[in-house]
Amino acid sequence: MGVLAIDCGKQGALCFHDGSYFHTWNMPYTPDNEVDLLELSRITYQLPIETIIIEEQTSFASDGRFGAFTMGLNYGRLLAWAEKRCSLLCRVRPQHWQAYHGIQVKHPKEASSAEKKRATKLAAYNHLKKLHPQIAERCLGKRGGLLDGLVDAILIATWGYNERGHSYLPTSNGFGCFPHPELTGTPKGSKGGQRSSRSGGKR
């Protein structure tokens, strides 16, 4: 049995990890840029999935109204699919799995949000190269560009597999989270204090 990690970004990816092997796929999309749930089901049909981990999604001002709507639509479709596919489901904030791997980048004050994102993605890739050099080679495109969705999915799967045994706390309907303070509290600097016992985070 293993974990299926899902990075839901524009360059989203999947990673199944059973403790020995990493199996990765690019996120399947339809021509309308919606997640292809039929293809996703075909890919994962025979995988012995114990837990599905989905990275929580947040929108940025640079995404635009339509981009944020499309992202939210795909995120919701993935959550619905995952609840049906597996009884153990975890939503994790990127800050949490990044901290687990020691990926903490100090950004200059004048750095833009895009520059901060690029620096964080590069730090994640460099960390993956130290952990699994051969696997990191899969995360480079044909022209040498970084496939950051694959990097994130692999690192999320690594975190989830190592944490699943002693930290998973299911709810009555099987939907839960890994109960760490970073997951169960409202992030610093965020507005509003409403929490969800289902996801362990702010809705």
C-alpha cells in the first residue's frame, strides 16, 4: 500500500509512492483545461492506494479572475474524485511539507511574488536532487525547463508516506488530515478564523 500525492497547479502532477518506488504522471487535462477525471481514474485504477494527499490551493492576484475560477473548479473536482477513490484523504498546505523538507528561502524585500515562487521552486528541486538524483532527472523538460509540479508531487509523496502511519487522524466519514499545528490552525497573517474539522484548515 502507498500514498498518491497530487499537485494541482497549472503544471500539476501525480506521484504514487509505496516506500520503494516513485511512479509519476503529468496531470491529465481535457482540451478545455479541466482535469480529465476519466484519465485520472484509468491511471490510478490498479494502484494500491492507502492515502491520497492533495496540496491545498490558494489564488494569487496575478492569476486573474478567470484563472482563479478555473483553478478552484479543478481543485473541487479533484477533491470530489479523491473522496470517492480513497477513504483516507489529506489536504496539506505547501508551507508544511516544505518545512518538513527544510525548504525555507529568505527572499529579498524587493522581490516580486513571481520571483519568490521561482526561488522556492528551485530550492525544492535542489532538495530533491540531494534526496533522489535519478528521480530529479524526470523533472526536467525536453528543453531543460523545470517541471515544478512533478517536483512538488514527489516531495509531497515522500512527506506523506513518512507521516501516514503515526499521524493520520480520520474523522467519522473517513476524511481527515495529519494533525500538526501547522494544519490545524489558521496561518499567520491570514484573515478570518473559521476552521474546518474536515480539512484541518481555513475554508
